[in-house]
Amino acid sequence: MKKLIPLEDHIVVKPLNQETTTKSGIILPESKEKPSKWEVVAVGAWKILENGTRAPIDVKVGDIVYFAKYSIDELEVEEDWKKETYLVMKQSYIMAKEG
């Protein structure tokens, strides 16, 4: 990945490949919806609070996260002569992460 450096409490994620076949062999149709699982690829340096301290971020690079569908901005970055899509969002938009 090109060096995308999110600021403050922003997070950069990339989509994970979604299964297209169930365990029993049923082929799932392609969906126009965004994938629900995303991997964190970059994390900001935490938001600066009014008292000058930084609020911690609850996710780290490599975490798998789920978030509110309409709360993000999409970036296209060219890597090795192909375009990769990433999303940038505030930490507060993440609803859950896999443990």
C-alpha cells in the first residue's frame, strides 16, 4: 500500500474478499452492496482533546471491523499499475470489530 497516513482519529480500511460459495456449495450471487468486513490498514495518531492529551483509538492495523455503511469516504490509490480502493472514516463510525 502507498503510505496513506490518516490524521487524528481517522482510520483507513480495505475490503476483505467475501465468500462467494457457502460451505454446502451454494454459489452466492454478486452483490452491489459494499463488503461488510474490512481490514484496518492505517490508524491516525489519536484525536487531540481540549486538555491537550490524546484520546486512544480502539482499533489497530490488522483488525477486522464493521461500520455504518454511509459514514465513510472512498479513496482510489494506484499501486503497481492497478487501482486499489480504500475507505477513510473516523473511529466513531466503527460499530464493532472481530475479537
